[in-house]
Amino acid sequence: MTWLDDITARIAAAHGLDASNLGLVDGDAETLLDLAGIAARSTGERTNAPLLCHVLGRARALGVPLDDLASTVRAAVDAG
């Protein structure tokens, strides 16, 4: 079990959640890491990486697909 798997299970247990609803699906980790890198590099502020991931997570919870969110972030960076 990885650290992320362990902490996910602990968060789920502590808050009465189903851990399977919290995990990353195939490709999501790579997309999130890429977007975090974009946030840090394009702004020069490393702290924007985790903060963007938080915003993305909240948008995902409201039903927006990660691919759509990634497209929006990449377009915003390309637009300058």
C-alpha cells in the first residue's frame, strides 16, 4: 500500500466516507501532476500547485470532468 492509499483510507474511515470514491482513476494522477506543474511554472509560485488542485477537486465534486478542467487551465495559460 502506498502512502497515498493509506492516507486516503484513513481519511475515509475518519469521516465515514467510501474510500473508493476518493481514489484516483487511471490517468488522473498524471493529469493533476501536469496541471500542478503548469500552475507553478506559469506563475512562478509553487504554492499555486496545491491550491489549483484544491480548486480542481471542488470542481470535480460538482461534476465537471477532469479533462474539461485541464483544457480550461491549459487554454488560460496559453492565452497568457
